[in-house]
Amino acid sequence: MMKVFCGRVNPTTGSVDWLEEDEHYDYHQEIARSSYADMLHDKDRNQKYYQGIRAAVQRVKERGQEAIVLDIGTGTGLLSMMAATAGADFCYAIEVFKPMAEAAVRIIQANGLSDKIKVINKHSTEVTVGSDGDMKQRANILITELFDTELIGEGALPSYEHAQRNLMQGRWEAVPHRATVYAQLVESRRMWGWNKLFPLQMDSVDIRPPLAMQSCPGTLSVCDVQLGQMSPSDFTKLSDILCVFRVDFSQQVNSYAVSHPVHFTPIASGAAQVILSWWDIDMDPEGKITCSMKPSWMYPASQSVPWRDHWMQCVYFLPEERPVKEGEELCLTGHQDDYCVWYTLTEPRSSESPTMYRLGGVEVTSLLYNCGDTGSIPATAPLQKVSELDQVPLDRPACQCGAHITWNRTRFGELNDQHRMELYRDALRKVLTPSCVCLCVSDGSLLPFLAHSVGTAQNPYTCSMMKYIFTVESSSMSQHLMEKLFQTNELGDKIQVLQKSPAGITAADLHDKKISALIGEPFFTTSLLPWHNLYFWYSRTALSDRLTRDFTVLPLRASLYVLAVEFKDLWRIRSPCGICEGFDVSIMDEMIKDSLNFRESQEAEPHPLWEYPCRALSDPTKVMTFDFREPVPTEDMKSEGSFNLVRSGESHGVVLWMEYQLTEDISLSTGLLCASEEVGECQWYPHSKQGVYFFSSVLDPQSAPTHGFKSVTYLLTFDPKLGDIRMCFTQVS
């Protein structure tokens, strides 16, 4: 088997590693980390699609026509098999990802439907129609699942537009038939803190963000979360739920940019900051078969809430905070182009046209229509076309300040965590001395502010005691951002930003001084798993010649903790499906299993566990400690042992996280914050992802049960050359 060399920046060591990989490595990564299993486990989605497909085939048959299906993005071929079983005469199943297309052929064959389904391994825009084409004739039923959390973010509109113009007959049925996008205006300090840096006032600390940062609209990257895990106390509803626009897939779709103004009156006074959004899809024209992405709090207590991770809910941020009063008339405008959605909030203009297409008395072939001033319309309401002159180019909002490019949403939240900042301030008071030469190694950190304020507090009459404060930034963008922050707070001449790797720092960079205090959170933008932030340890090692003999370091050390858990739902993303709506998809299960066994099954994967409820089945166990006072060792570090399960339940996996000992008496956990005594419900650190290692019983249920175990054994090896941790966890009866 052919091998290839791949160059990758190692997030822990900071070096570029050239690794010999199997030629199919990328393929295995794609399959192992795909959401195919999640979608196959989404029973609500699958059942609604099946119902809609049956109804569409029946409508075509009642017109006396053959039912010819076009399935774009077929994946496993599930929807095409549904159509063939529902009575479709023939199905064209399009799948651009070659390994998936080959799997679909095998799955369809295993289910005895090869004579009714043709798999086409192309992008839909490359498919041809004709006697010598990929399709012998145009289709009259269009089935797709091209949606992401934002609905249109995967290019659904251009794909629909092309297919309808080039691959469909003059009249067609669509499954889904339409999609409806909803929005709700809220005030939320927590969510607003994912997009703006708040002023920080804490004793002598007073950090003011630059005006350009506060007025910056941010980036268009959607913030998708499991809104059902947000506490009701985290936001205040300022509007009813508003219907912003609909997409009718049974009519010709266009992918040009358009705006959708919705007039409304706030139901409460407050600071308008955030838009919560989700969508529904109707599988039939009457709107009787609906699959909804609405958050869990909208379901009645008696109704079970479907769980899905491939579609969640969206959080959008207004360009600037705006005060609103209950009862005043306002206009929330949803803007969208072919890939993105964004919102603005304004006062209504009397001459304002509601949208490019609006409610009226004449039905037209149209793409998008707005749901009216009331925010709700019947599914069958007709449309009226607005003049083409109403088509105006829309400017996508873009980050101008650099912060939204440098920091992601969780990093904003972490920097705005007042309690966290207070821990660092208290720790720095114990670490810094009047004569310190201080170097901060963390990306986009506020610790230099705290270091300066601590030095000033020690001697309010002079700053000479903290004359030398340096901070390292990994990119020119972050260097510019931090310099602007320091200048805004009149610290531009007191804190020097070095844009270079720690190994490249020279004596001249430090004004020929030795570092007496090395500090870090640590946080690095390249980190995905908890131990990737051990880059701080490698930086400390690279700086050994620049440190004084009696230097102090913050944190002192990091400890890796593990915890056995029972997930409420997250286990589904790695669990085989077997039979899905009567169809055997075990070939897909085997593909995922093979790809996981390729490497991934022996690794942890990152997940923000505050979004995924779980129960602790064991007590947290410290399994490894990394002492930052000493350089990185040259030999492997090993840890072997076991821990008991103290609660009964389905044992799905182990969670791993770091706890940082800032000083001997101040620590900060980036994982478990607490677990309830009785049932073990966990609360997790919300500003970073934790590592999750799924047991083999989840990946292969036939190999072992998930319950009845008494303990878990572990073997972990930290390889200092690779900066990685090899791990093996085994359940013991």
C-alpha cells in the first residue's frame, strides 16, 4: 500500500511534523468524523422524509405520470431507497464524495434496489441529461438533504437553482417542499459576550476595548449551538418568534442576495443584542409533515424532544447593541445571499418594501418570501412578485477590528469571564515581585494587563517595578490587535508585543534581561484537545536559557483528569445504526468502524460538553501531571491504573480535561466544575472543549454491553517528541 508524507504543524510542540501516512488517511478522517451516523440515528428526520416521499410519489402517480426521482447528496442512498420502495419508477442518486458513492452502490445492492436506483458520482452541476447522459430523462421529484444549521450554508440554494433549471421537468414535486426560517430577538450578556470584549473593571484593573472593536459587526461565521442547553436565565426575550422568510422548493429557486424586513413590536424593554434562529422543513405542500429544529424549550412537557447534532440552532449577533422599548415599532431585517444569513435592526421606513417577494394575490414562480408583519402565514399562502428593481446588492458584514478573526466565540466568552480573571489576578499577586521581568506566553491574553495592574498596585507612585512586561503573539494579526488594546489603555509603551516563536526570542528582544516570571493561561488558538495547550511547557523549555535561576512560572503545573460518563445523547454520533427505517445500512456502519479503527478509536475527540448532558459514573481521577517548573522530559511519561464506577448507568466513555495549578492554593479547571451527588449530573467549563474517548462498546455494541461494569482500567503514554497522549481505557466487570 502506498504511503505519503504529510506536513502538519504540531499544536503541542509547535514544530512542523512530517508524517508517513496511508494514502487513504484523509478518506478515513472524513468518514470517521462525519455526521452520517448522527443523521441515520435521527428517527424524526428519517420518518418525516419517508412520509413526505411517499406523499410526493403518490401525487405524481395521481397525475398519471412516471415518478422519476432526483436525489442530490444521497449519502448512504437512504432517501432514494425510500423513494424506490414508495413506488418511484426510477431514481438518480447523486453523490460527489467517491467513497460514499461507492458505499451507496453497495448499500442499495444489499437492499435489492439496484434495478431502480442509479448512483452518479458527480457534483449535481456536472450531471448531464440525454440518451448518452448521466440521466436518461429529467426528473419530476426532487429530494435533497443539503442543509446545515443555517439552512443555506452548504450551498443549498445554488444547487437547487441549477438542478431545477437543468435536471427537472417543467413541474416537479419537492421533498422537502418548503423551509421556514424563524428568529427571536433577545438580550443576553452571556451570548453577547461571545462577540464583544466587555470592559473589565477589577480593583486597579480597568481594561477598555478600542471603539473600533465595540462597533465592529464581526464575522459572518454562524454560531451554532444546542440552544436547549442554555439556561432560561441566560437571556431575556425581547420579541415574539418571527417568521423571517420561506423557501419554496417546488418553485424555481434563485440564489441572488435578498433582504427580508419583518415589522414587529418588542414584548419587553431591554438591550437588543442577539438573534436566536432556527428553521422548519415541511415535507408536503399542506404543511402536515414537519421536521422542526426549534429548541427544546418550545416542546410541550409531554412530547419527547428529537436529538440531532447535525442540525442545531443559530445565534446571530447584531452589529451593535441597541436599546428597545416595549411596544415601539421596529424592523428586523434578515439578509441572505447564496451561503450566509445576517440580521440588522432598524426603525421601519414608510417606503420600505417588505422583501423581494411578498404576500399578495397572484401566485408566481418564486424562491423566497417573507412571512409578513405578523410573523406567521399559512403554508399555502400565495405570493406576489416585487419589481426586479428591488434587487439591491448586499454588503456582507466583515470584521474590521481583527478581534473576530483572531478570537473565536468561546475565546471571547473566556476573556469576558470575570471570575476566571479574578483567579488570575489573585494568582499573579502571589507570583510577581517588584523587580520582575515578565513574559506572557498565550495567544491574545489579557494577563499582561493584570501583570501591569498588580505591579502598579504594589507601588501606586511608580510603574518602574514592572518596567519589563513582554507578551508573545503567534501572528501579525494578533500582534496588531494586542498592540491596539494596549494603546487604547495607555499601555503601549509599557507592554511590548513580540511576534515570534518563543524559541526565536533573543536577548536583544528582552533588552538583555532574563525572564524572572513566565506566565500563561495557557491558551493557544491551534489547540483542539486539552493537552494541546502544553505548548506552554514546550515554550518554557525553549526559553530555558532566557530564564533566571530562581524564575517563577504560572501555572506551576497542569494535571490531566479523567471521568467515566453516561451521555444522554452524544453517544449516538459513534454508534452503529444497523437497520434504518427498514433498510440495512450496516455497510455504512462497517465503513465508519474501519475508519475509526484506522486510528481514531484509540484517540479522544474534542466536544464542548456544556452542550451535551451527561452523568458522572465515577469520581474524577488525576492520571498525569506536567510540571512547568521543569523542562519537557526526553523520555515517555506513562500512567497506569484503574478507577471505580460509583454510580450505575450506561457507560459510554471517558472525558479528559486539564486542571491548572496557578499557585499552590489557586487552581482552574477546564473540565468538570461539579457533579450532583445523587445522580451525577455534570456541569462543565463552558469556554473550551473537553476530550471524549468512546468505549468500544459504543463503537461496536455487539462486542460488549455498555452496562454492568464495576471499574475502568487505563494506560496513558505522553510522548514528548510528538506532544501527544496515547491512551487505552478498558471496562472491567
